[in-house]
Amino acid sequence: MSSDSSSKTAVQGLIYELPSILEPIELAKLFQEHQPLEIELGSGDGSFLVEYAQCHREQNFIGIERLLGRLRKLNRKGRLAGLTNLRGIRIESSYFLRYLLPAHSVRALHIYFPDPWPKRKHQRHRLINEEFPVLAHRALQVGGNVLLRTDDHDYFEQMLAVFGKSPLFGEVAIPQDVFNVLTDFERDFCSRGIETRRAAYQAKR
């Protein structure tokens, strides 16, 4: 096998190519083992998800990311770690939640350092908005969690307000085994003394 074809195989290994963007995905086709599923919306270079999936091989994980270059990093790291419980999908996070993810199929949604869209005229593009709790509740199993991190104070206040007003969720303690694993952004922010703001919410019946 040539080095080019070998490299191509490695890149494609953990990246799941959607057969359709109109029909919900069949989760059973993604993984060798039927296990509880957690999803990171905006997985970046995969730093968090690869490390967390290594610690929890009894669970399956999907990283949702719009940028192919970042997915390729997740793929490379995941394959080097020998992970069979991790997949990456290239799609917009809100579209994935709304149209492609089967209802009540997920144990946890991880959303770490989403684009803050700091300009007021652009804030309508933020992932965590007034309709997000409805989409998240539909995706989660009863008792499932939404786990949030951001360095942006204004966005964090919006997150708290959105979930605080939702009757579908209640605030819960932050699971330490999750937040002990840092993202690539978080490592950089910590080195510069930038505070990470965190919150967790649990889906009600």
C-alpha cells in the first residue's frame, strides 16, 4: 500500500460520512458495541473527546464539528489511541440536533467554548439560545446532562439565563471526572490565567 493511500485510510477511519442530511442517522451503524452515547457539539481538535473516550471505553462518543481539518485531528488522535468508541461527523451542531439525531438517544451533550459571537448584531448565531433547551431535551434521555464551559462572561450569563428559564432542565453539580479533562482552548486559557466558567443541567421528564 502506498503512503498516500495509507494516509487517506487513516484520515477517514473515525469520520462517519453521512448517507443523508435529511434522515436521522442509524446509530447502530456507527459503533461495534451498543453502549451509552455522549456527544460533543463543536469538538475542535478532539483533545477533550479523545482523552475522555479513553477513560470511558464503556461508552460511545460522537464529535460534531463543521471544519474538516479539526475532524481530521480528532480522527488521527483517536486512531493513535486505538479507540473504537469514537466517531466524528462533519455538520453544523444545531442542524444535527434538530434533524439528524434520534430522539432521546444521548446520555450527555458536551458544549465547550462555543463561538461567542461577541458583536450584538451577531448574537443570534449563538448555539445556546432560547430554543436550544427544547432541542437538547429532545436529544437527551431522562436524567441526561448538558455540560457547558466558556471563557466569555456575557455568553455564560446568557447560558445561565436560557437554562434558568427552561422548565425542561434543572441545574446540577458539575461532574468532576468530566471537567478534569481539558479542551485545547482551555489549556491555552489556563496558561494565560483566563477563567473557565462552567455549568451543568439535567433533563427532567
